[in-house]
Amino acid sequence: MRILVVEDEPKVSSFVQRGLVAERYAVDVCGDGREGLEMAQAFPYDLIILDLMLPRLDGSEVLQRIRRTNTCVPVLMLTARDTVEDKVRMFEGGADDYLTKPFAFAELLVRTKALLRRGPVNRSSTMTVGNLELDRLTQQVKRAGKRIEVTAKEYSLLEYLMQNEGRVLSRNMIIEHVWDQSFDGITNIVDVYVRHLRAKVDDPHTVKLIRTVRGSGYMIRGEGE
Amino acid sequence: MKWSTLRGRVVTWYVGLLAAALIVFGATLYFGVQSYLRSTLQDGLIDQAKAIGTTFLAFEEQKGPAWMGGEISEAYAPEVSGRFIRITRQDGKVIYQSGDTRDPLINTDTIPPPTFERDSGWFRTERQPGATNLLVYAYPFRSSTGTRYFIETGTSLASLERMLTSLLDIVLIIMPFILLAATLGGQAMMKLPLQPLVTLTERAEHIGTSKLGERLPVIDTGDEMERLSLSLNRMISRLEDALSHNQRFSADVSHELRTPLTIMRGELEHALVDPDMAPSTRDSIGSALEEISRMAKIVESLLAIARLDSGADAIDPHPEDISKLCRWVMEQMHLLAEEKHISMSVHTLPMIVSIDPARMKQVLVNLIDNAIKYTPDGGSISLNSFVVGRLAVIQVTDNGIGIPASALPNVFDRFYRTDKARSRVSGGTGLGLAIVKAICHAHGGSVTLTSSEGAGTLVRIELPLAAGAPASPSPATSARPSPVEVAAD
């Protein structure tokens, strides 16, 4: 999988590149709009990560020109602007997704994988992490074969964690997926629900699946992985 | 006439002054006319008395009282002159007395005789019961033989009194009419030059509550009004500049801070990937990441406030049932309260208000979150909504630690914290209530906070009801809302 990162801030493109390379992607980086457009037209990329504010050629202009010749390549926009009009203009211009700065790399990765259609999309009805099982059809949770009663919110939280097994999910990402943005940054609601979920899922067992990653968020991972 | 208006005060003063002037004028006129008429009468009486003395009485001793009586009666017939004449000798004998008159009625017999004590003439007023008052002049006269006489001449005061009475009547009747006309005229006259001021006030009010981009109409009169409207406009311009500078600055700062925050977060997250990292380093980086998250929240919130204030991030309102929203938020927040054994209740009636649901949710979540944060274990929180007149009211009440009175005026300010240490621990951004206020204002509503330290806090949001929504049917209904208990999730 080959990804093009068009970002004028070298430090941003640098850590994005390093992070994506670590995930075994081939990553090209360029620092201005015109060059980015030329590269996008020259090579068959699987994904383009495009900053909105670029020197020489604006990000939205680059996007429009890419879309004239290539309608398939997914484009993820990075932006420091997040008004409703900006977002609408981006989607109208043909963007597939966007991320507002400052973003967590974990979120960029989740969205990248989703756009590359090999990420969190697990359509089988049951998901397992270690000996923890979640059945999407019956909405039942079992650990070591024993049924665990969870509330609707706890179920959504667990489902989201398990979809992204082994990946750190920031509180922000969890809030956006399980609640909505009105809870953003105000409450410790995620921590409270994670605590409740742990009490049901992890406390009776010696192997703890739900992990806290300080400063980043939460992650679910089976033993030894 | 309202005393509180400039027009009312000016007209009242002006009518009062006019009334005082009219009273002084009326009194002067009355007494002036009275004294003029009286002195005219007096002069006539003096002349008459002197004439009688020199023309008739001087010859009485030679020609006899009968001749004199005839002559006087002929010259001053009482029926013609309407005058009273009496001549008394020093021994008290009346040697001439004119007869009674009918119009004006003078009953001569009732007039007391003069006393021979004075050497010069004097006036007196005789009051006659049932007849007109009489002005009498007594004139001492000494004949060539040395005999002393008193010549009394008198005239009725009736015509003088009649004239003065009608003068008084005219003044008293006309004065209220003049004052009434002055009041009405004054009101109308003041209305004209003050009208631009009224327009100015209305427009200024409008500009104050909505857009600073508009300007007041310039009153093109070349007087103080024009100068006032011009200087008000200049003031609004300066305000607008300052405000837009402030908002632009907030927005620019937020944008500029985003890129370095992205880099810091990205670098640190990348560093965490290293599996051989010492736990203490991992912890330090985690701590730094937490602070970056907080800083990012502050930047987001600042930008949100700047946009709401400038109206750039216009809210997207549509009719929504507030009570549904309230219940939803309570359900979502229930677990947080349960953690602290805080009981939560919601009392709400269905009411339709034009709101941006996402924004209003943010407001309610903010307020409930604050209430939970600042209410100790075992406390209680209630969320009520009801209708008062054309306003939808949402109240969040807690019995928590409250806010000191000295801090109350500032709680809606950006970055204001009532207790620095406490707020740092709970990790807030210091912008929660500022956002609440900005959102409420963007909805055309208001938010107020009352609190007493140690007893609890009440936050009250007032929003205009959607047009066409039923207003409060009766105070009784809104006073007794049907209680709705929220079930745990």
C-alpha cells in the first residue's frame, strides 16, 4: 500500500511518515501543493493525505484537480480549519474524510485503515479478543464462555474497542464514536464507563484485557499479543 | 405625563413656571385695577366735598340752610349722581342729608354720624347690611365765622366690587385653559426635537443586542443631536474594531497553535512506540500528552467562543422539544452522578424551542458536569424546564459547595476559576461557562447563575419560545410540572 502525504509542515509530515512506515506502508512526502499534485498524477497511490493550507497550490485546489483525473483514490484531508462551511466544501470537493489538527496519530491510523478498506471493518458477527467474545447479532458478551450483562453504552464502548483491537483509542475518538461531540473534553464520562466495563469484563479474571495508555487513551488487547 | 422621561420633566417644569407667572400676573392685575379704581373714586369724593364746602356751605350762614339744601340737591341729585352727601355742624346737628338711593341702594339713615376729632379729611368704608358697601369721605370745613362742619360725601363700592369680581372670574377661568394648552403644546413641541433621540435609542438597543456592523442614523440637524449621533457612531466603530480584533486574534491564535500541538502530540506518540522505553520516561511522555490534550481542548473552546461571539459559526436552529433533550442528557450523565451517589431528577414539560440541538446539548452537559463536579457525595441535582410567558426556562440546581459571592460576577468570564487549586485537579479548561454563555447568547437567550457558598448553585437559562409554540397556559400548570424520574442507563 502506497500513501502520499502532502503537508508543508515538515515536522508533521515527518511523524506521520514514521508512524505509517512503522505500520508497513510505503509513504511519499512532499511539501507543496504543486509538487503534490504532480506526484498524485504520476503514481497510483492507494491513499492521499492532504493538508488544506499548502504553499503554491491550495489543498482544496489540489483535491479538485486530482478528482478531475482520478475519481477513485481516497483522500484524507488534514485541516486547522473546522467550520461547518470548510467541512462541507471539503466533502463537496471530493474528500473522503478529514482530520482536524491537532489529531492523535492513532486516529489518523484508524481513519487511514478504514479508507484503505482493511482496517476496522470486521463484518463477521462475532469478535474475539483473548477469551472475550462479542456477538453483534445477539448483542451478547461472553468471557471464558460465561455470559456478561452489559448496558447499551457499555456494549457500544466494548464493540468499538474490540473493532480496533491492539490500537490505542483516544478519549476523543471514543466520545465521538460512542457518545457525541457535546461531551467532548468536558466530562470524565469515558473513564467512568471504562471503569464499569472493567469491573464486569476484567475484574473476575487474572488476565486484564482493557489497558490504559497514559496520555493517549484506552486499548483492548489479548494476552501475549 | 411620566416624570421619568425628559419630555415629561421639561414640560412639567415649563408648565409650573408658566402657572407661577400667570398667578403673579393675575394678582398684580387685580390689585392694580383695584387700587386705580379706588383712587379714582376717592379723588371724585374729595373734589365733591371741597366743591360743596366752597360753593354752598360758605354761604349757608348768610342765605340759610334751606337755600343751601335746595342748591345741593339741585347740583347733586342723589337719583342722578348715586351719591351720599351729609353736612353736620359741630354741635352734631345734621344740616343737610341727601335722600336714599335705589340703584345702587344707599340707606342713608344707617350711616353713623362723624366724630369731630380730626382736622383733615379721611376715608372710611361703611358696611351696610342688605345694601352696598359705601366709601365715605369726611371733610372738616371751617366757615368764615369759625363754625366747624363736616362734609361727608359717599359713593357705593358696588360697581368697583362687581368689576373686580368679574376680573377675578376671567383670570381664574382662563388660567387653567392657558395651562392646559401650554401642556399639550409643550408635549407636542418637545416630541418633535426628541423624536430622533427615541429612534436613536431604539436603534442603539438593536445594535447592542445583535450586530455591531450597523450604524445609527445620523440626525441631520446640525445641533447637539447630530453631534451625539456622530459620536455614538464613532464609539460603536471603536467597539466593533476592538471586538473584531479580539475575535480575530482568538481565531488566529487558535489556528496557529494547532500545528505545533499536532507536531508535539505526533512526536510524543511516536516516541511511545519504542518498547524498550523505561516506565518513568513512558509516564513523563504520557503526562505531557495529557497536557497537550488539555491545551488542544482550550484552543478548540477558545475558537468556538470566538466564532459564536462573532456570529461566524452561526448556530443551526430548528424547533426541538427541550424536555426530550433534558431527559436525554440526564440519561447520559446518570452514571457519572451515580459514581458519587448523587441523586438526579428531571422535571420537565414538553415545549418547543428553536435551538441548535448539538449546541444546546453541549450547554446542558457542561452544566450537569459542573454540578456533579462541585456536589459532594450524596448530594442531589435537579434539571427543570418550564415556560414563563414567552420564555422557555431551564434550571440546573445542585446542593453542592456553591460559589463565593465575590466570585459570582466573574463566573462566565473566560479562564475565570473560583478556586484555582480545585479546578486544576478536575482538569477543566476554565472555558465551560464561557461557552455556555456564548451558546445561550447565540440563541438569543440568556443565562444567569445564583449561588450561596455551601448551599448550592442554580443556573437558569432563558430561551425565547419558538414562534407559534403555546405560551404558558396558566401559572398553575408551570408551577406544578409533572415529575419525570430518569431511569439509569
